[in-house]
Amino acid sequence: MWTERRQDIALAAILAVVLTTLFWGRWLPVTVAVAGSVLLIWRRRFPRAIFLGTAFVFIASLLWHWESAGPLLFITWFGLYGLAAYSIKVEPTKTVLGLIGATTAVIVLMGYFVTEETHQNFAITVLLAFGWVGTAWFLGRYHRTKRAYLAQLEERTAQLEREREAVAAQAAAEERARIARELHDMLAHTMSGMVVLAGGGRKIAETKPEAAVAALVKIEDVGRKGMAETRMLLDSVQEGSVRTLDHLSTLVDEARQTGLDVEVQIEGEPVRMPLTAGAAAFRIVQESLTNVIRHSGAKAVTVSVKYWPDVFELQITDDGEGGSVNPGHGVTGMRERAELAGGALRAGPRPEGGWSVRAIFPVPA
């Protein structure tokens, strides 16, 4: 708003200086030029009043004081431009149309008298009169249409931003709910296993101390794995955190703390992936490592990242027990993440043993 007001003040000042210079030495035209230029400062806020006032004075000057009409010719033109550009009503009222017509008619009439005296071409006067009205009106309408179009674009952009934020918030809420369920299942599984091992170790502590010690070692191992899984899950729900493959080393370090041997292989020149694809790839690796720790009994895992010219390939393989595809182990969720990011995912046992998860994402051009 302040920027527009400064523009109007600048226009009024420039116009006042130019008109004062053109009509210097004649006090009434100079006074009219300065006063009319100052009025144009409010042409956005009161476009109809400014035009009606300047047009009325312009007609009066044409009829009774021809010398003052010079500066008003320019001032009224800007008033008409402001009416077309900033008036609330889309179409002009009958009063405004009548005043425009009257102004044009008076200009033509006065032009006729001038051409009678000077023997100029009257057709040129008529063309200039209609050109005076037409340029101001159509330039103003163009400005109005452009402003409306830009405002519509801004509103559409803001609406899309609100929708994007709403979708992101919903997706985050669903993701946290899913992770909460996983955390509940993981803790229940870990704690129940530790309770069973602790109970068995207590019963055989006196008769079979070696077996009791083995049970305690197993409890320690289960507890460490449970802590690592919990840390991995909690890290993924940090407020405002969007983790991509840039955080792969952190994820691998957390998995190694459970005793799992994790090898990372990267081929090709890394490229900047879209945020959705990078986040989906990170969650696929995280889910795969969690499944390996929890279900497969594997000792070693290989995380392979390959950057091809047109695709990005991610593969996680282990040397565990393999088995059949179990959607309950997060395969369905991983596949959905990959598809939402424009990729595809396959998971299943390997012929040589163990399990493989392979995802492919398109590389942006």
C-alpha cells in the first residue's frame, strides 16, 4: 500500500514540475497544474471522484477559460486512466459515461472553432479527441486486468501452499501414527522376550549356571537391539526433520551399534534428488535395516546406492534366513512410499539366501 502511495506522490510531483515548466509565467494555469497534480495522489482511493472533479473543471475551462485547459488536458487524462484502472465497479455508470462523452464532445467542438480560425484539418482534431479518451480508458482497463490476473495468481499460489501444508501435516500425522504402532509392537516384542529369558534364567540359575549366563547374554543382546530400534524410530519423528539419504551414515551407525555388519556401496556421481524421493529412500533403508535386526537373524547387510543417467537405484541385501514376502514386515509401506515418489519397489528372498529390497526412482532432468 505504501509503495503505491509513493508511486502516486512521485507521479504527481513529476507532472506538477513538467506542467509548471510548460506554463511558467501564467499564474492561473500554473496554479491549476499544481492543484490538479496534487489531487492525483488520491486517484487510487477515490478514482471516480477525482475523474468527475477534474473532468468538470476541464469542461468549464474549455468553455470559459481556454488558457487553463492546457494542464487540465493532462490531469484529466490521468483521472480517466485511474477511473478505468481502480474503480470498484467493472462497468462505468451512466454519469461517468455521460461526462466522458461530454468531455469528448466539448474537445471536438472547441477543436472545430480552432480549426475554423486556423484552417487546420478538423478530422485530425476529432481523432486526437477520441485518441485522448481511448488511450486513457484502454490503458487503464489493461492495468486493471493485469492487476486482477496477478492477484488471482497470488491467491492460487497461497491456496496451493495451504493445501500442500495440509497434505504434509496429514502425511506427517499418519507417519507418526504408523511409527507409534511400530514402536508399540517392537517394545512389546522386545520386553516379552526379555521377560521370558529372564524367567527361564532364574529357574535354571542354581542347576545350570552356564545356561543362565547364556540367557543373561541373550537378554543383553535383545535389549541392545531394542534400544537401537527405538532410537531409529524416535529419530524419524523429530519435529520438523525430513531425513534423506544425506543422513545415511547416521542410520548405518545406529544399525551397527546392534552388532550388525553394515556395508555401504555407492556407485556413480551423486545427484540432487527431489525431497520426496530422498525421504522415501531414507525410510526404505531404515525400514529394511529394522526388519533385518528384528526378523531375519542376519549378521551382515549391504546397502547399495547406484546413480544411473536416468534412474536412481537403491538395494538392501542381507545374509539372513530369507523366507516369503510378508507384508507385515513393512513391505507394503515401503512400496507405497516408493510409488508416491514416482518410483517402484520389489522385495523378496534371494536365490543364494537372505533377503533383498530393491527400489528405483527416476532422476530429474
